[in-house]
Amino acid sequence: MCIVTMKTMTAAVRAKRAAVSAGISCEIVSLDRNMTKNGCAYGLRYPCHIGEKLLLQLSERGVEYGTVLGS
């Protein structure tokens, strides 16, 4: 599983809505702020193999995101 980081819960909720509307299974997770270089506190966990599709969907919907964790 991979995680794309978000600074706020609002961004994470927007990201989940965008993902679900594209048929992408995911869940919002809390992160330790020290896990990321930007201090992001939330993330969206998803299967790594659909990462490109998810990031494209987030970009198209104007959802800001940070680092992608995992491989």
C-alpha cells in the first residue's frame, strides 16, 4: 500500500471524494508529522499499482497533495 500525504483533513476528504468518484478504493489515515518533510498530518492510503491514476485524478480536481510514501 502507498500513501499520498495531505496537510489538512479537508484536503484528505476532498482527495478521497475524487478517488471514489474515479472508482479508486482508498482510506484516510493519520500520519506522524515527523514522517514527512513538509509536516503533513494526513494521508490517503491506496494500492500502489493505481498511483498514477490517483495522482492524475487529484490534479484534475485541484486537490493539493504532498509526498507519496511507499513504492
